[in-house]
Amino acid sequence: MTASNQILPPPTERYTILNWLRKNLFQNWLSSIVTLVMLYVIFVSLRGILVWTLTEGQWQVIIANLRLLMVGQYPLQQIWRIWIAVGIFGALIGLSWGLWIRQKLAATLITLGGPFLLALLPVDTATRLTWVGVGFITAAGFGLARVFPRFLRRIVLVAWLVYLPVVLLLVRGWTAENGPIPTVGTNIWGGLMLSGLIAAVGIILSFPIGAALAIGRMSRYPLISAFCVVYIELIRAVPLITVFFMSQTMLPLFLPSGFNIDPLMRAMTAFTLFNAAYMAENVRGGLQAIPKGQHEAAAALGLSSFQSLRLIILPQALRNILPILTASVIGSFRDTSLVMIVGLLDFLGIARVVLAQPQFLGRHIEVYIFLAFVYWLISYIVSYIGQMIEARTGVDATRR
């Protein structure tokens, strides 16, 4: 290759909008025809959807039941607990964004402006003001992270670790009915809050269990390896709904008389154990992808097997499986809809309650479009964060 061929054109010629359009959409006559046809199809489709959404859709069913869809039958006078959890989450998002993902200007503006956009929804004044407060908390967290990055980095990591237990304790309560934070039974939890809590508990707890099972399956000790193999293959051989039914109907048969486990706790346990089996196979794939030379290099440095696994092998394995971990998180969140079958009113279950209201009979399209949009939005956010983590860790060096 000559020197003249290695000279790149100026940035203004490489990255203009017209050059991008010519390169990606109008590269030749066939590409141009396909682009024009697809633009016409998109226009026709969007026009029909927008006309129906703005003129025919009866969205009062969503507006009137928005709180029910979000938190189920959680007591109205105790909703402040949910808002505290949301405020803490906003602060952690702002801090984390300011510490690690601040380079993405558009994504940063959307993240910081998200609570303010939610305040524009057709809700009451108190809810609107609360969302504005959450927005200011998120922005304040972002600003603090930019000013004190070194001081806050470890604090934010610890805060994320304790966030979920604190939220579960706060939502459930710990005092008597006349106390300051009365206990709220899990039988009236519901909506998107319940789906999010089940998914969070299942994903977070299944990760260390799955990693331990993956390591145990590759163990030199036959008894440990056999136990892990049997567990993983047995769980993966049955559908999730079967595990849910066993936890709700068969588990009480093996418990002592008078001893009962909360149905939500049983569902979370079943969800965790099921996800752990699939997580174990994901981690095992990452471990097997590590070259044998890494193990030999660790042994040459005098590291023990545990030190080699903890410091060299496992970090590389987890880095390699980041894309599939993102897909697992999205899939796990969607799978929470199955708890409806065992009597828990998650996001999908509450939707069925809404559709049973006499004044909203027949409004299936509006309700399920709203559910689909929320599921898509959360899945897209998780996918986008996963892509940024991959780009930051160098998993996909070609992604821009």
C-alpha cells in the first residue's frame, strides 16, 4: 500500500450527514431503491399508528389506573416509601452516570431529563412535583460525581450493593400497624414494582450462585462436579413455570407443620434458583474461553488456584460474557410475568385486573400496548447500558 493510500480525508469529509447517507443508505441503485421502499413502508405504518393513537385510542384506562399498574394495591398512605426508594435510585443513577458514563452527551441529557419528562404525564400535582424532585436529585448526584470522582467511586459501589436490601426492608416495613413504618403484606404488592423487585432479586442472587456452580462443574473433585452437573441439567430440563408451581404447591408439603414461607419469597427463591442454572452455563462458557496459557502464567507467578481464579481467570471470563449477561438480564425481567400464574399480581397480572373493571371492558389494545411499550423501554435501557459497559471494557472494540 502506498503512502498516498494511507492518507485519510479530513474529518469534515468523512463524517458529514450526506456522506453517512450515501455510504449507508444510497450506496448504489439497489440500495437506494430498498431505502426508498422501506421509508414508504415506515411512513405508512407510522401514519396509521399515530392516527389511531391520537384519535381512536381511549387512554383513560391507563391514566385512571396508572398507580395500580405501577405499585399494585400498595397502601396510598405508605406510597412515600416507594418514592424514597425511587429518589435513592435516581441519586445512584446520577452518581454512576457522572462517574463512569458522562462522555455520552445525548444519553446524559436523556437520563438527567427522564424524571422531568415523567412529570409531564397526566398525573396529580403531588406526583408531578415528586418527579421534579427526583429529577433534581439525579442531577445533583451527577454534579457531585463530576466534582468529587475519586472520593465517591467506592461509596457508590457500596451503595449499589446495599440498595436492594434497604429497598426491600423499606417497602415491607418492620413495625406494627400503628408504628411509624408498618409492615405491608406482600400479598398486596403488585404492578411494575413487584416485577422489578422479583427480577432484581433473581438476577443479583443468581449471579454468584451461577458462578459457583460453573466453577464447581469444572472442579477436579468428582462429588462436587457431579452435584453441579445434576443441578444444572435438572433445572434446565424443566420450564420456569414448573419451578414456580413446585415452589408454591409442593414446597409447603415438605415444611414442618405451622411453618410457612411467604409466597413472594417462594417465587423469588424459585426464580433465583432457575436463573442460577442458566447463569452457570454462561459463566462456564466464559471460563472455557480463557486460553490455557493464562492458567500457566498464573501458576508461574506462584498464585494459588483460588488466587488465579479470583484475580486472573474469572475477571476475564466475566468480561467475555458481558453481551450474553445483558441478554440474560433482559430475558429474566420478561420472565417475571409468569408469576401471575401462581397468584402474584405483577405488571401483567395487574393489567388483567384493570381489564376486568366494568368501565374499561374491551380496552385490551390500549392496555397491552402500554405494557409492551414499558417492557420494550426497560429492555432497551438495559441493552444500551450493556453496550456502554462493553465499549468501556473493550469487549467490542469496533463499536463506536
